[in-house]
Amino acid sequence: MSDNKVIFILDDEKNITNMLKELIVKKIPNVDVYIFNRCADMLEHHMIENSNLFIIDIELNAELKGNEIAAKLFKNEFNIPYLFMSGKNYKYECFEKYDYTYDFILKPFDTDKLANRIKVLLKVSETYKRHQREQKMLQLSLKELFDYTNIYMLILDSEMNVKSCSYKLGKDLGYKSEEEMIGLNWKQFLKEKDSHKIDLVHKNVVEDSDKYQKFLREVTNKIVTKSGSTINVKWFNSRIRNGHIYTFSIGIPYNRKVTATDDIESIRSYWKHVLDKDETTLKALMLYKGY
């Protein structure tokens, strides 16, 4: 695959897209430029997944305006810069409700200024792409951590419903797969005497309460399997803000008759120095799990 940067241009005026392509290829090295006059053609193009920058006219003769098309792209994880253009002088407030990185240029534009803005946005895009590559590597390491070890992973929503869990946790509780646990309320897996304590922990984690101290971050309790047997688990709890608020926990199952100190200290160190300090790691797991 070519290392060239990929630029998509969308404008319903062919003379504009042709002119822009010619300009960009002339002034910016190592780029592949694709031009479109219909939004549908752009969205169906096989190179869209490799795009580094979208240049979109706002006043399209289409159902959606250019900034609304960008919002849909961003929602589908096209987290790259957008350069908007229009013959109308749009105020930047028009874009503030969207989270994507953008710039705006007024038609007719100075070709040198346009080229410089595109160069800057391509540098921003490369930073994003590098971050995405790092996120994927992180997701793979997390996948190995939870799929190939005895460590439990659990994500609960604000109502204590299971949003995700590791295969090992689902299997040990008596389910064929972790998917069978999605949507179940976690309280059904707790003994009655532990239910209030875990409910308090969950509430304080979600609310980020002042009571959320170390003794609440680390909790030991029994969980009840489908067959009625119990498993002792040492849990480490944290909070994820990813559009919604979730409680994220990793746990170590252990037999009280067998020393689990080394495993617990190892996870405690990992939690303290990596997970609980760097929310990027937790959010990467959420992305891996499809949130």
C-alpha cells in the first residue's frame, strides 16, 4: 500500500473539485486525491477507510449539509480532520456542537493559503492515525490479558447491568459465553450479605464520591454461579467516562486456603500504575469491546 496521504474532496460543482485536485497535487507532494460530486459515491469508495482528510463544501445540493455529513462520518469513527468550504462566510459557531477537528475557508480562496491549511491538517491527521495505531496495539494487549489469563474483567452500567465481561468470568459463572451475561443485573450473582456493600461501592465509583477511597477501590466478595457454588474474588474498581459512565473492574478468583498474595500484588501494581492512572487504557478497552 502506498504511503501517500489520502484526501477526499466533495463538492457538487465539477469545476471546483477538478481545480482543487490539480492545485493540491501541484503544491503538496505524496498525496492521492479523490474527487466526488455526490456524497453516496464518496461513502462507497474503497479508499475511504484510508482517508487522511476530507474537504467538503457546506452548501451541497443534497439532503445533508457538508458539516452534517462530516458529523455522520465522525460518528462512524472517521476521526480525522475536515476542511469545510463555502461561498458564504459561516461563523465557527456553526461547528461547535461537533467534536471533530475542522477548519473553514471562504470561496474564492487564495491558493497558497489553502495549500498551507491542508498541510497543517494533514500533520494533525498523521498524529491521529499514529494514535489509532497505538490504540490498536493496546487493544490487542488487553485482549490477551483478559482472554488468555485467569483474570476476570467486568463492566457495569449505572444500574449495575452487565455491559461486558471476560470469557473466563462468564464460563466460571456457568455460561457458555460472555455474551449470555450481557444485560443481566450483577446483583443476581452476589450473596445477600454482600449485595449492599457492592451496591455502595458501585454507587460511589459512578458518582466519583469523596468516599471513593482505596478501601472502596479494592473489594473482596463471593460471587454465586448458576449451580449455586461460590467463588471468592478480589476486585479492583474504577470509573470510565466514555459518553456514559461505567464501572470497570478486574478481579482475581482465589481459594482462601491457597495464598494468592503474589497475583493480587501484581494486579494491584498494574492497576495503580497503569489502569487507574491512565483513562486512555480503559477507553481503549471500551473500544475493543465495541462501545
